[in-house]
Amino acid sequence: MAQHGRLSDLAEVTMGQSPKSDTYNFECNGLPLLNGAADFRGSISPSKWTSDPKRIAHKGEYIFGVRATVGLTRKIFRDYAIGRGTGAARARKEEFDEFLYFTLEELFNYYTHVGSGSVYVNISKNEFEEFKCMIPNQSSMSSFHLQNKPIFNLISKNEMENFSLSSIRQELLFKHF
């Protein structure tokens, strides 16, 4: 049986904070910076790095846009600095991981329709943490996790392979010119 809960029961949310602009660089010094959804729409492609990240999303967490373009939830496979247009969520328990993804998608669907910003949607940390959701009991959650983990692992494997191939392509193009 499911129980009423909040997103904060499933995950820890980190809201991005932009580093000082004088720490930005294009030489891959520090961590790649995801400032907003434009940096991970389609694929994760940061346009700059920062040598002094203020907030970090860690490998295995979900990142998403929180201003203007909300959502675009993606799992990350390395650490990134996150700016103020980006947030991250980490499941409190491994068996919550896949369920968290779908709960985040439900949250973004909800806030896209009720928007909290006057010009564009802007979701606060409190709105994330207090988002009401149904949480399955332990047995159902474990079953959901076991059934969906292989699918999510395959998606992750494909994304990592695409990233690797893209990096090789960039290196080859750079060497050619």
C-alpha cells in the first residue's frame, strides 16, 4: 500500500548557485558548469568550466532545469558544477532511484501547469522538498527498483557510450584542423 509523502522523503535536493564569473574558463580547468537546461538539452554539453564551483552535482544524481525551461531530467555520470538554473536530486536509498526519476517528471509536469514565476516557471528548493507524492511500501518499491534498474542501466550505458564517441569525434576533428 502506498502512503502520502513528500519528495524530500525520497531525495536530497541541491539547487545550483552560479560561481563568480572570473572563475569561468574554456580550457577545462576545474569542473564543467551546467548553468541551465541549455547545457543538457539533448546531450550534456557544458559550454564552460569553473575553477571555483559553489554547488556540485555528483555522479549518479539527476540534474534538471529549475528556471524558465524546467525539467529535462537526466542522470549524470561524472561530477558537474551547477549554476542557478540547474538543480540536482540524489535518492536517499538506492531502491528509490528509478521511482525518483518518475516523481521528478510528475513534479515538473505539475509546476509547468501552475508555474510559480511571474514571467516563467521558477521552482524553489522548498517547492521541491514539499512536493506531495505517493510513496509505495517497501515491498512495492523494491519490486519497482528490481524491474526498472536494468532498463535504466541500459539507458545509462548508451548515454556513456554516446558521450565517449562524441569525445572521440571532437578529438579527431580538433586534430584534423
